[in-house]
Amino acid sequence: MARVKYIRTKDNKIIVFSELQQHSEFWMFNPISAGFISFGIGSDRNPDCSCFGQSGSLNLKSMEDDSALAKKQILGCGYY
């Protein structure tokens, strides 16, 4: 699977986009964290995702609770 990127906005929205784009292209959403996101199947055999890494173009890192927020917003899981 191709890696995808994400940003987290100041109003706690997760935006996912292609690795071919730069994080800095999304500056107008006022990101507070950024990095990569991977999707897969968890040990419970349910969809899962994980946020990690950082954005060089925005000089932002992923935050500890980004994965939980992404699970809630993208996968509809009540982790957050």
C-alpha cells in the first residue's frame, strides 16, 4: 500500500492526502500536527489506522492522540 499523509487542523479535523503532495500545500487549514498515516487490520480483525512521523515542509510532528482522532473520524471508531 502506498503511504499517505495527513494533517490535523486547529479545530481537530484530520485531512488525509496523497504522498505526492507536500504537507505545506495545506497550510491554509492551520495545521497543528502532521505526518503519515497507515491503514490496516488490527489484532481484533477490525479496521485500524496509525499516525506517525513528521512533516519537514511544515516543521510539525504527529501528536500522541492523532491516531485516536483519526480512528474516530475516518473509521467511525469511538476511541477518542
